[in-house]
Amino acid sequence: ALLCPGMLAEDGVELALRIVQDPCLKATRLVRMLPLGKRPDGEEKTAALHSGLLRKPVGRSRLIECLAAGPRPAGAEGRAEERPRAAPRQASPPAQAGAGIRVLLVEDNVVNQKVAMKLLAKFGCHAGVAGNGIEALHALETADYDVVLMDCMMPEMDGYTAARRIRDPDSSVRDHAVPIIAMTANAMVGDREKCLEAGMNDYLAKPIDVVRLQSKVMEWARQPAS
């Protein structure tokens, strides 16, 4: 139950006392909600009743976290106060987890090429690089790859056109079903759907998150051909 002080019908402190005294309701967890900067009144009366305190305006993530948490011991230090939380540390991907996976990186930006190639090497992948869609088609006509990382915006032939050519059974690529993961800096509504309509399998927004990159490569490299 979320209780706000200053309610018109009944004060939140008195309501909390009535709830815990009711045999049918006494197991209900109580959380106080207070305006920012207001000190809790009646704290001495309800210290053992409330399992948490929320300051208004209440953020969605904080509300969900508070409701999902179990009750805390009465009188515990910092029991009712909302404390700043450190950002969770991002887990580092296990090294060499992608050993033996063959990846074709299709990217026209030289700096992005170098960064991505270093990451793929760190994962243990064997990677080739193409600077645009035309080069990607040529690479796929002469060698087999487990995954293609396809930038969407490139000169001469963009990633959407290249993906359609790869899926075209009349093209000369060796594997028309090779998984294609789109990489785009647009990150706008509808971009993912546009990539899927072009024949790509998945989508990564730039800047690329290291853990998500490895997860996507590992996931699609192990998908059965369809």
C-alpha cells in the first residue's frame, strides 16, 4: 500500500496504524510517499510499520524497485530513505568466447573499422573487412562467413541494398542465408523494422556496446541455416 500524508479522508499515519491492527490487512507492506524536502511526521508512531519511503515525484524505476523489494527489518539504518545508487558495473565479456567464428565487418569509417576489428579479435573471431556494400558482396562471393556486421549508411552501396542483394537467390554470394546484423547510428523509431524488411536478421545501434556486440555475434553465429 502506498500511503500519502495529508490525505483528505484520513491521515496516512492513522491509516497505517489501522491497517496493521486489522487481522485481514496486517500483512500488507506499507510504503510512505512524501513531497521532496518534507520530513516524515509521526515517524515515532510508524517506524515499525513502513518498509520504505518514496520522495515525490516518484520515478518509474524507483517505484518498481520499491514495490518488488521484500520488507526490511524495522529500525534498520537508512530503512526509509531513498539513497543514491551507483550505476551497475557492466560485465566484461569472456575473452576468446567467439573463437573460430568468421565475421565480415562492412563499415566505411576507418576509425570504426579499427575499433570493431580489435573487439572481434579480442572475442577470438576471425574477421574480414569491407568498405561498402559492393566490397561486401565480392567478399561473400569468394569466402564463407558465419555473421555479417553491416553498417547501413555507406557510399556506393548502402547496407540495405547490400542485404537485399545477399538475400537474392540470383546473386553470386555463396550463402544467401548468412546472418546479417545491422549497425546504424540513426537509432530512430522504425529503423529496426527497415533493417528487417531489407533482409537483415538483427539490429545494433551505434555507439556499439561491447557486451551486446559479442552477444549478438555469438547468438547468430550459432543459428541453424534457414
